[in-house]
Amino acid sequence: MTSHSEQTWVNEAPFLPEGVSPLVFRCLDPEGEDRYAIAQAPEPVEETVVEVLSPPRQPEAIEIASTEMLEAAFELKLNEERASLSRTLENFTEERRKYFEGVEGEVVRLSLAIAERVLHREVEMDPLLLAGAARVALDNVADRSGVILRVSSSEVDAWTQRMGQSPDPPELVGDHSLTKGECVLETRMGTIDLGIRAQLKEIERGFFDLMLRRPAFGV
């Protein structure tokens, strides 16, 4: 005698459609008689595969975000370095311009100082070194009436001898304020300083005027 229900496949079931296997449940009713319950076996279910696009895996998303952040940081740093390099080049250009302007000015002053020393030495050897410059200046004076040539008092005789050879010599006047290598030509139109120092100052002024008028360095 069986105390529990038994699930059994039975092949003898003439009232079921052909090809269908019955599922029979056997149990005992209260009176002790066998009872059978027959059920049709479940038909196989056709499986359907549905492909679903899943989002990127989390590690891949993190890697992509990290790469983008690194690229952005690199681009920012690169732009900063470019700006810094540009400022450095601009500063270098400006410093170079100032340097060469300063050097050129010093070179001009040094050259003129050397020339002045050389000319003063020549004047010591030849007190009438400026006689040629005086003659050129006199030749450019149309009206020589009232023209005075002031020279050092210690050189009046030498100048008189030298200028006496001119067809229309100027009036020579000794001036104690003038030293060797200095002479001043006075005309009705104005005064001309023919001294070495004055001539060098005029040359220096001309050099610096040219430097100011020239284009900016590097342009």
C-alpha cells in the first residue's frame, strides 16, 4: 500500500490523441480505492532569443572618461606652455632691442671720445689744424664784411700768419676763454663754433638723430 502520491508516465491511454503522452497521478481515496488523474504533458515551448543592446561595461566607461580628462589636461597645459613661450620671445625681442640701442649709443660715444683725444693730440702738434675748416666756412659766407674769427689768445700770431694768405682774411681776435683747437667764426648771419669739441658734438647729435629716425630693430 502506498502512502504518498506517485507521478507516473503511462503509455496506455486509448482516449488520448495519438502522440500525446498522458501524465497520470495515482492516489488512494479515503475508501482505499485507487484513483487516477490523467493530464496531458506540457507541450514544448519554443524559445525566442531577443538580443538586447547592453550599455558599456563600467570599467570601459571609466577608462574612456579618464582618457578624455587626460587629453583635456594635456591640451590645457600645452596652451599654457605656448603662451609662456610667446611671452618669453616677446620679452627677449624687447630686451634685445634695448640692448642693441644701448650698445650703439655707447659705441657712438666711445668712438667720438677716441676721435676727440686723437684730434686734440693733433692740435698739440699743429695748432692751426682748424685753419682748413675756417677757410671752408669763410668761403660759404657771401658777405665777409664784419666777419670776426675768434681764436685762443696764445695762437693769434700763428693764425694771423696763416690767414694772411687768404685774399680777404677775417679780423682775428684773441679770446682767453678759448683753448687750443677752438675757434669761433662770427658773421652778421650768426656764429659758427669751429672747435674740435663742437664739431664732435655736432657729429654725435647727427648719429643719434639717425638712430631715432630709423625703423624699430627687427622690423
